[in-house]
Amino acid sequence: MIENDPSTSTPERCTVCDSQMDSPLVCGICRTLFDAPIDSMDYFDIFRLDHRYDLDEAELKRRFLAISRNMHPDAFSRNSETMQKLAMKLSAELNEAYDTLRDPVSRAEYLLLQIGGESGRADKSVPSDFLAEIMTLREEISEVKESSNADEVGRLSGVIAEKRNRTLGQIEELARRLPTDDAVVLRSLRVELNRMKYWNNLRDQLKTI
């Protein structure tokens, strides 16, 4: 394995062996690592994927495994401490990019933020009638916790799963329109992503019963 200083560029071809690179993070031939801040890079570019919501999850996984093999910290155990630390850093960042893109909700969130949409922290809005619905379901979950009624747990799980799937469908439909400067689409997607946080929270509460 070639010992070299990590590059700070993100070329299409390796600056060491001139091979075509499958990812701007590492060369699959000579395993040169390229130390670029991942938060300044596009996650889709890391995997050389088209920048759009719909993607082939199997292909994403294949590319992730191929890239991670070439930068796994174990492969750099005989290299300098600097290279070992860089391999660990890039592997962690690669995992973050992969986890973001493989999940349909976090992928939509990522695309929204990439084009300047509001974050969930900046805009937590949901319709008032939705909040009333959530409060009712929370009360029902609280009652179920006290009674430990398995049938009620199953019923509520089904209700929340159905509503969550409906919200996911809306998220997917809106995210497929990105990128766009349509304020209605961006606003609607933000609201649906906010809804999903509530459904996930309720789902997780039921799992503890």
C-alpha cells in the first residue's frame, strides 16, 4: 500500500496513479485518501449518483460497500498514525452520507436543505388540527401503558403505521419535484417532514410498552 500525504482535492481521477475514481474520497486502485470536509461535499457526489430523490437503493449499497472496503481503518493499520486517523474519519463520514441517502425521509430532508429550504429546527409548523390529533393519540397511548392491553397496542400501532405511511407517500411525491423554487412545494415538504417526526415519536413510544 502506498504511503502518502492525504490530498485536499476531490478529483475525478486519482492524483497519484491517475485512475478513474469511484468516489472523491478514496482511490480504489492505490487507496490514496482525499481529505475533504464531507459537510462541504454533496452526498450524491460521494457515491457518483445522480442528484435526485429516486435512487436505486441496491446500487447505493453496492457503491457504499466498495468505497468503504478501500478506506476501512483496518486496511491502514500499518500506515502512519495520520493516515489511520484519516481513514477512521472518512469512514465515519461515509457512513453518515450512506445513512442519510438510504433512508427515504432523511434523503428528502437532505435534498430540501441542499436547495435552501427551512430546517426542522427553524420551522416546526404543522396544522393545528394535526396537533389536536397527536394529543388525542398520546392520551390513548398513556392509557394503554397503564392497562397493558395488547389488543389496544396492536390497534394503535396499526393506526400510526397507516398515518405514517400516508405521510411518507406525501414526502416522496413532494421530494420528487426537487430541486424547485416553488415555495408551495418547499413549504409543504417541510410540513410533511415535521409530521413524520411526530409519527416516529409515537411509534417509538408504543415500542416501549
